[in-house]
Amino acid sequence: MRLRNRPWAKPELESCDYFIQDSFGHAGHWRELFGNSNPIWLELGCGKGMYLAGFAPYHPEINFVGADIKSLMLAYARRNIQKAYDKENKPVNNCLLLSLDVERVRFAFSPEDSIDRIIINFPNPWPKEPHKKRRLTHTKQLLQYKNIMSDSAEIHFKTDSDMLYEQSLPYFSEAGLTILEQDDDYYSDHPLDPLVLTEHESKFIEAGMPIHFIRAKK
């Protein structure tokens, strides 16, 4: 669904001190931006930031980066994240928002950044054959992620799409990643944590749709 432009979005985002607009200016120096050596978790296609808003304020021991190509989505993410931190009476000091075309992630991060976890929540499944290489779980994308991950890093991927789930499984193997867990109905044997549900995930669960999950390591 196409979101209409919001006049408040651009000025709010530009004035946000945890928004990074220079996508490629910090490769190799992300821990310097955070000012510590804590693990870095990178959410690709963070959308409205519901996962980050539900998780980051309660885990100060982890540094979070939420990346998305759409500025309006990042503006909504800023609002949701700020609201979550304000509720806990905490400053936003372990979460950054990044304007990024995820297909070019290799230019925004480098092996020196040693990303400890990559999170991919409900990406566009790109069902048409000519568009499959645009999938965030395609082999060529996974190889990019693999290059910036620490040796013990994991990728956590969720989708409602049967097709994307099934076709992503061989992508992980082709990229030389080891699948630790695969589940075609994640919440049938995992607890439901409403704090970290994305907007899409909440709707799918309410509709009774199974959530598919892959956890893989380098």
C-alpha cells in the first residue's frame, strides 16, 4: 500500500539526532557512532520501527540500527521509537535509523563493523521471476550480509509468504550459511511477545496466518 506524503515527516526526520542520512559515510566506524563496543543488530527494512520500539529500549547492552529506503517509513519509525523510550524515561542512545537502499548494504557497512545479528521482518516477496534478485533473502544479498557479519553472527528472517519462505531456504545454503532453525509456523512453539511484533506481523497473527521463520549463522 502506497503511503501518502506527510508534511511533518521530512523536518522531523532531519532534526532527529539518531537519524543517519549519509548512507555510506560510516562504514567501518559504526561502533564509534555508538561510543561503545556493544554488539550491533541491524534490521533491514525496518518499516515503521515497531520491532525496534519494542526491543531496543529494554536492551541497552545492544546497539540497534534500523535501515529503510523510504523516508516516510523512517519518520514513522522515529515517532514510534521516541514514544517507546519516552515511556521508559530513557534517552535514545542505543538506536540509530539509517536511510539505505538495502541492495547496497555493502557500501554502508564493512567487515570491520562485525554485525552480530541481521533481522529481516516481512520483506517484499517479489514473486515475479524477473524481480527475484531484489529479495532481501536472495543469495546475492545474503553474500553481502555475510561479508559484514561477525563470526558468530546470525540472521533472523520472518515472513508470511509460503513461497518466499520455501524459496529462501536454498538461498541460505547457496550463500554458505548454516540454517540453525526453520519453522513454518513459528508461534505454534514459540511464545508471543507483543512488544516486538511488527505492524504486519500483528495483522497476520490476528488473521490466523502462520508466520514462517529461518535462523541461520555464518
